[in-house]
Amino acid sequence: MASPIVHPVFETVTGTWQYIIADPSTLAAVIIDPVLDFEPARNAISTTTADSLLDIVAQNSYKVAYLLETHAHADHLSASRYLQLKLEQPTNPETGIGKRIVQVQQTFAQKYGVEQSEFEDVFDLLWEDNQTFAIGNLEAKVVHLPGHTPDHVGYLIGENIFCGDSLFLPDVGSARCDFPGGDAVQLYHSVQTLFSLPPHHKIYTGHDYPSGDRNDPVPYTTVAEQQERNKHLKIGTSQEEFVNWRQKRDAGLGEPRLLHQSLQVNIRGGRLPRNGMLALPLKGVKEVGNVKL
């Protein structure tokens, strides 16, 4: 079986890796975790990043079959719906995400007052664990990787797994587990799932945050490199050691800059609210003495 063509595309504002993966023999393709640009100072949406993905598709004559999400992101807005509409002719791609997105949608719809009609059936495909599907002559497999979020999945395509926020570059480590439904024990076991792959397999990450001597973002390392060098849970790190450290670390983290905007759009499958309004929770003093503001 031929190896897939992989186009890593880095979005610098949110440090997000997006991927276009194509079958070289048929030019069938998928796009994983595309970003919709959002400027919080102006509450403005734009599509520069998503349009750059469309340019790659057009330049290579790819036929996009699926728009895939690894999970409901809390740090950037999804461009899946925008791309689906732009690619409707001629390929009409389907959107796909792990089946546990339903749990995440219900949790955050209640928090933000989102009507069920706005998030029900917004994804075309809710993947089962270990479900396989075709990308031309390539086979892709859905791997459940919970911990960062309960709905989190990775996509195993050839000798590559696109693991979203389950694991980052070895010098960055692992993702937080303090969102609703997150669980450090589950993340530990998800990383063991990644580590069970052959040593030469490539683990493509959902983000990178280069620092220190490393200035440029890197999309992947091998399983062997992660096992040897991941600073949070390399081979030999016990579950207890990792969980204790992760929980302590998460307790001191602030919320992502685009948390509320991202979740409200992403549980809708990349759609904006029908009324054009995003709910933002108030912070600071809500009560002074006996007076409730």
C-alpha cells in the first residue's frame, strides 16, 4: 500500500497543526482539525487560514472526502463547516468526529444555553472506536484517545497517527486534563496506546509551542522518540507519577484565550450561532456585601 501524502499546515496564532492527507493514487483526501480565524478584540471571524487549505487542495487537484475533527477544541474555532460549504461542489465532503462528542455537546450546550436544534446532527459521521474508512486506496482507523477530552480520537493512516491533543512534542509534553470529562488516568492510558504502535510510526500532534533553542514548529516525532524523550511521560513514568504531576499542573493553569468562543462554535460543528451572538461568562465581583449585582 502506498504511503499517504501529508501536508502539515501550522496556524501561528493558536499554535495549531492542521493536516491535509491524500492518497497519491486517487488524490482522495481528508483535512484534519482546520482552523477558523477569530479576532477577539473585534469579535471578528475570517477565513484566511482555511482558504490557505483550499489553495493546497486546488493546487494538487485533491478530492476531499472527509473533514475530520480529533475533538471539540477549546482553543480555536473549527473551519469544518466553512470548508464543507466551499467544497460542496464537486466532492461534498462529510464531517466526522468521535461518537462521544454527544456527551461534550450536552455539557456545554447547558453551560452556554445552546438549543438542542443548533447542535443536534451537525456532524455527518460519529465514529465508533476502531472504525475504519477509506481515503481512496488508503485505509484510516479511528483510535479512541480520551483524557484531554472524553470525545478525543486519533486517526491512524498508514504508518502515521494524527493524535490531536493527546500528546505534544517531547519538549512540550502532554495536554491538560481539567476540562469537563477530562481525566489524567485516561490520558496516561491513551499515551500507552500510542506507545504500543511500532517504533518508526510517526505521531503527528495537534499543537506545537516552540521555545528555547527550538524556534520552528515541528509536526511530528516517531513513537520511539516520544518513548525516549517526552518530558511528561516517557517510558518508565508510572501512572501515579504522571497523574499526580498532571493534576497539580492543571490546577494552576488559566483558561485558554478562546475557550468560550471555541466551544460554542465547535459543538455546533463549526457553525456560528443562529442569532450571531456568543455568550461570554462574567468575571470578577458579582456580589458586594448583601447586594447581588
